[in-house]
Amino acid sequence: MTTEELTKIRKHLHKHPELSGDEYNTQAFVKTQLKELGIKEVLEVGKTGLAVFFRSKNPGKKVMLRADMDALPIKETNTFEYKSIYPEVSHKCGHDGHTTIMLGLAAQLHKQENSCGEVCLIFQPAEEKGRGAQQILSDENFDFDADMVFALHNVPAYPKHTIVCRKGSFTPAVKSVIFKLNGKTSHAAEPEKGINPGLAIAEILHLSKTLTVDNLDRDDFALITMVHVNMGEKAYGISAGYGEVHFTIRTWTNNVMDNLTDRLLDSANSIADKHLLEISEEWLEVFEANENDEAAVEIVKASAQELGLEYEDRKTPFKWGEDFGLYTQKYRGLMFGLGAGLDCPALHNPDYDYPDEITKTGIDMFNSILKHALK
């Protein structure tokens, strides 16, 4: 595919975004592109995802590469011709670019064929909700036991084409939780005859601050962010009998996450007991920590060097969650960053747009990675 063809594809995807789990048209569009390239071994997986296989006659390693496809519920403020046609949905994380990179790589692999081993390209849905990786890996029709797995993410605030990586955690473990506190309503003139969750909510909010360790350089980094609080009704004659507290939690590693959530749950339950409240919790949007394998990091370094690209060994993980972490819990591998430009708006900002200039760099990096990883 030429640069012009890839840019046209990317802008089409940008103009027609779809939310997590609804990527039906995106799936169909990508499948059509693959068919036009003459690629035949394409499998629908994970409901709205695709797996594409390239198999050599010569034995070798099995390598998986992943690109994400879903968009976000964000209103776009850009005014260019290819802006989203949907008022409240847009590609504000660059998944349109990631999908385009993988299509460009598929075109090259179809022409050149593997010298050895097997390659699986994943076009994954529902990354933003933390569900897509599990949907792919648990699909009974998907059977590819990878020796190594790789993915990239464009990263604003880095010079274009810079490769950013690190050993160990690249993105954190992230979970969101809702604490539901059930008491008893009463007349506002007689709150003593009810059980109001207000003081318990205040204590749980304070608890979240005491458990936070916001030093990025510490291995036990833990960030508990207050997201939403809801209590009672706007009825001024009624003392509230029910309340909710919503948090998002992130830590560098899964072990720290497990220990932190145990402490948070134990303390929240103690607070609820003290105030005679029933408490339950609901976990959602769970992202595993993205653990970069040391040998995989060396492959990325070697590939960047071969291509004459700047390489930066990042000191601390990025703070955003990534669904790709589930793959690195199952297989050796990594995620690396691809610089999107110093002046590129931040991810999830309403004026963000993926820079088409880095598409070829992403394709070249994946190609080089495969040459090293398939041996």
C-alpha cells in the first residue's frame, strides 16, 4: 500500500468511528481491505474483531501483533473534512492509526511471505473498556499459542518517530470500583430513626487519600482517584438511606493492585459496619498491568537501531491503562510507544488527531520486530 492509500484508509476510519463492542462496520471495512489485498486466512474473533494469519512452510516461532479499533464517547472539536460524522463519538486515542498500521503491515507480509514461523495479526475491539483482549483470548475459534506478542501505542509529547519503551511495567494495572452503601431512609426531622450513609461516605473518601502513594518513582505507586459520589435524593424532607462512591485505582504492578484492593475493601467494610450499613462492591473496566519482557525489549531496541530511529528508555510507566496487559500476562512480549509529536494534543483530548506521518514508521518497526522474533 502506498502512503496515500494508507492515509485515505486512516481518514475513513477516523470519519466513521465506533464505540467499544459496536465495531461492526469497522470490522467489515478492515475485512474488505484484507480481501482486496488477496489475503485469505482471516478469522472473525471476539465478536467484532479479526485475526489474520501468515504461515511459512518452514518451522519457526509464533508471533502475535495487536492493533486496537474502537473509538471513544468524546465530541470532536476538529473541523477538518474527515472529522467524525457522529457528534458524540470520535477517535481520540489513535486506534484509527493503529488499525491502519496493521493493514499496511498485512499488505507487506502478504507480498513477502514469512521465511519461517507463523504470524497472527489481531484487529481487536473494545480496548477502551478493558474487554477486547479477553474476548479474543477466550474465543473458542481462536487458537494461536504465541511465543511472543507485541503492540504499539502512539504517544503525544514525544518527537515523531521516536521509539519509547522500558523493561517491566509499561502501563499500570487499573480497576474501577463502585461501593454501594445501603442504610435506611427516615424523615429529615428524625435522622436518628434512619441510617444515613453520609458519614461513612466521607470516611471512605478520606480513606482513598490515605492509601494513595503518588510518588511515580516508587514501586508501590498507588493512585486512587475519586470519580463520582451519589447519595439520597433531592427531597429535603428525607434523610438519605443509600449512597455510592466510585473510584478508579491504578498501580504499577498487579501484585501491588491486589494488596491495595484488599486493604481498601477491608477498611471500607469496617467503616460500613461501624455505621450499621450494608456494603457491596462492583468492579468494572479492569486492565492488567502491561509487563514488558526483557528479551522483547532488546528486540525493539535492535529494530529501532536498524531503522535509524531515536530510542528512549522511559523511566516510569505511563499512567493510562491498556487492555494489551492481558496478553503480556499470558505470553512473553511488550508494548512500545511511537512518538506522535511534541505538539500533538494529548490522548482523549477533543482536538486530538493521529499523525499520518508515523504510519510508515509503525509498519517498519513491526516488520523489523518480526525478523528478530521469528528466528
